[in-house]
Amino acid sequence: MDAKVKQESPPNPARKEAMGLLARATLDELNAAWEALADKPDVHPVRGPETGLVMVRGRIGGGGDPFNLGEATVSRATIRLSTGEIGHGQLLGTDKQRARLAAIFDALSQRVGGNVVVDALLRRIAERLQQEERQKAEETAATRVDFFTMVRGDD
């Protein structure tokens, strides 16, 4: 009896990073990239888009016993392009359209040779996130108070 063994593909750090960026993309960024596609692929839904809850777990003291912190709302979608690539989109919140578009761009990023529109989209998202982090750091630095101790002479 020959049993077929499902082989797992090795982790792809570039795809992981891309999916993380797509999860943080705004709807405007995703829509603009979709409109910029010259030849839009046929997209077939596999799952969703759908919205649900996931349990967020924490640990006491960072290494102690796990506990249920609460629930977070998430949206996800899985699509298949007519060329066979499968894409997944997962993000916090209830925006099903963002999840669907993220899944489409995930699938497009898997095409052989990549996709210029997807690469440009990922660069724009990364630049926006870096700018937001810089702005937050500047705002935080502006409110920073330096405490120091004055030493008086021995009286």
C-alpha cells in the first residue's frame, strides 16, 4: 500500500513579511494597486471572506502559565487565481474587502517572476509604516523628560 505523504513546503520569510505588510495595508492602498493592474486575473473564492473571533492568549510574567486574555475580531479570505496560485489574507478587524484584496495580492506575489504592482504596493506599505513609526517616535521624544540629580558640596 503506497500512502501519499503530504510534504510541507519550507517556510518562506519573504512571503511571511509580505503577508504581514498586506495585513496592515489600508483599503485605499489595496484598491489603488488593484486598479493599477493592467490585466486583472480571474479570482475564484476558496474560503470567505469571513469574519470571526480568535482567542488572544497571554502569559503571566512572560514565561508563566498561559491565560485567555480576550478575543479579537479577525477577517480572512482564501482565493485561487485562474493560473493556479492560492492566496491567503488575514487581518485584525471586520473589513472583508481588505482581506479579499490581501489574498489576491498574496497570490499574485507567488507568480513566477513576481509582479511589479505587488512589489510597488509592498514598498509603499513599508514606507508608510516606517513613516508612522518615525512620527510616533518624534512625538514621544518631544514629551520626554530627563531627570538628573544635582550634587551639592559637602556642607
